[in-house]
Amino acid sequence: GPQGAGTMDMDNRGWLFKRGHYRQSWKRRYFVVDPVKHTLCYYQSPPEAATSKSRPLKPLGTIDLTNSTVITEKDLSLPDNTFRVQAPGRDYYIAASDPFKMNTWISVLRLNSKLGSLERSVEKEISPSKSSPPETDEKYSLSFKLAADKMLKSLSDTAQSSRQSLEDTSTTKYNIKCELKKYLGAIQSQRGELEVKLQELRKKESEAHQSLDSINSVIVTLDKFLQASRFLQRQTISILNLQQNMPTFVRTLKEMVCARKPSEIPSDLSRMYLNLLTQCFPQHELRLSNVATSTDFLQVLLFYSRYYDRVHLPKLLKIEPAKKTRLGIWKKLVAAVNGIKRTCQQLSELGVIEKEINQAIDPNKLPRSRPISMADIGEEKHIIKTRTKQELKGIPEEGEETDAKSTSEDLGLKLYRVEWQGIAKVIGALKQLRLREKEQSQMLDDALHSRELLASFSSSSKNKSQAS
């Protein structure tokens, strides 16, 4: 009867969709594999549904699997799960309802095709004449048995070879993983050093900001003091030009200073100016001076020079070193910021490289899209390579050189471009081995499943012949 979703046998049968040869419309057909004649027949309805009284259903078509090739169809315009049977006179496009059924049918058809070809060559060895081989059950069963034995031996050899290749690949892959883990250890150690360095640079940056704020405050205070001091000097000269008497001159200076707000003239500057004014022009001398007498220029000049030397000049001498100190702090701050930027870039690039290495060592396992398939080696390679190029960007295929420069640009690596070239080659080699391991594992699965399938069918055929 029709098979379930999880079974597979040499006489596989079930519903599939077939594209017409002329109109190319898709129609549902019931397909049956004949493992004795190695043919694939398709019907409009299941032949076993016909009653015993009615005539047996004739197939709508028969495909000789012995001279046919079964391949998966990659044309995107066709429905999903489509495969093609290349017969001598025509190509048959057939589609299954899901990938597992498609792979099951491909496996059974390819196994029947290979077994049919091998059986035909055995028949030629048994009957070397050009006439058609004897159709006796004894002769036919003998050729089938010899062909099945040869194919079972070939499948066993393939399985053994695949196992040995898997062991060799696993050993090489383990050695490469160990090498990548050494790279990983060195990267993690360097990242630890860079993180400590980053903390120190951030501390220096914070200290530089604090020092800069402090020195800026000092410079602003000094600059404000000097601007106010220059204003007082100009005002003193302006009042002196009025040619007033000494008491009026001194009183005008005091009123001018007291009338200014602290925001215009700092309080400490006002205090120092007034104190010096009192020292240079004592009150008792002002009382004794003649009101009609004009300003004493020598006495004013003495006051002006004392003011400049004692008040203005000390502040002026402080502002230049303060500006030089601020420039030095700026340089330290810029060096710390640049160091932080470079260190962050290093940490970022090391993180990217570490992620790539970790992904190479333990990649996400993708579900197998071909659980069982008797794929040809060349075709299976093509399928794996096509899928790999889509899913693993920038990984070189076997025989291609690793474009480390392009890969480093894709990853945004600038500081570790040279180091990445060596790591990328090792990762590329590991990914090539993983693809090879996947291919070898697929070949091993194919060989084991096909051997089990063929052995089961051979055993059942032998039991039937003994019973008859």
C-alpha cells in the first residue's frame, strides 16, 4: 500500500505531481516503483484499488530507471521539492509535497537506477551473446542476486571509506580548533590588558577635565581682574586730565570705584585700589593742601607706578604660566581621549575577531535539508557549496585563496588587519573541513541507508522465492 511519511522501500509508491510533456500543466499522479524491472510507472489512480473483477489498470506511462538519471531541480520557476528524471527520450518533471518525500523518492529511484545498470552488466557477463537474456526466474534471480551482492559490497566499501575520511577530518579539525583556541586565549589576554589600560586612560581623562576646569576658573578670574584693573588705570588717567585739585581728584577716584558694582570691579581689586590710594594720599596731607592748587603729577605718577607694581603686575605674571599650564593639560586630555578612542577600537576589533573564532569553533548547527539522498558526488558538492556561499559570506571554497583584505574590510578591521589574515586562513581551513565532514557524513548516511534498503529487499525476495 502507499507508504507513510517516515518509511522507504525499494517498491516505493504514492502520490506525486507530474508536469505534462506538451501542455506542461501539473497533474496529480500515483507513482509505483517496480524493483524487479527497475521501472517507474504512473497511474491516474492507485492500481491496487481496482477490484478483482475489473481489468487491471494500465499505467499512463512507464520510465525505465536503468538508463535514467535523477537530479534535483534548481530552477526557481518550478514548484518547491521538484526533481527531474532524465530518461533517454524525455525529461520528466516530478514534484513531491515536502522535502522529505522528495529525498525519499530520489533515493529510491537512484538506487533502482544503479541496481538496474549493475544488474544489466551482470546479465551480459552471464549471457555474453547479443540475444536478449533468458527470462527464466532462475536466471533473473541469479543476475539480481549477483548485482545486489556487488552493490552491497560497493556500498559497504563506500561506508568504510567515508568512516575513515570522517575520522581523519575530525582529527585535523580538532588540531585546527586547538590552534584557534590558542588565538582565542591570546585575544582574551590582550583584551584584559586593554580593559585595564582603558580604565587608566578614563581616569586620566577625568583628572584632566578636573584640572582643566580648575585652571580655566583661575584664568577667567585673573582675566576678569586684569580687565577691571586696566579699566581703573584708564579712569585714573581720564580723571587726571580734568586737572582738579588734589582733594577733589582723590575724592573723585574713590567715588568712581565705590560706584562700580562687584561684577564690574572685583571686590578685592576695589579694596586694594582704595588702600593704596589712602597710602599715597593720606587724609591729613589732603587737609593741609591748598584747594586752589592743581593736581601733583609726580604724586599721581608715584601712585600709578605703585598700583601697577603691587596690584596689576603680579596678576599679569600669573596668567601666562596659567595659560601654559592649561595648554599642557589640553595636550594630556587630547592624548587620553585619543588613547581611549584607539583602545576602544582595539577592543571592538578584538571582540569581532573573538566572535568570528567562537563561531568557527562552535557554529550554529543548521537542520539537514536532505535527510536521505543517493546524490551524486559532484552534484552534492554543488549543493553544499551553493548553500555555503549564501549562508557563510566571505568564506573561500576549496582551491580558492582567502581574501583577508576584503574580509577585514567587511568586518571593519583596521588595526588588526595583518593579524586577521593569518586567523582568517585558519578559520577558512576549518570551515572547509566542516563542509567536507558534512559531505562525508552525507555519503555515509546514503551508503548505510541504501545498504539497509537493498539488504532488506534482497532478503524479502529470497524468502519469496524459497516459499514459492
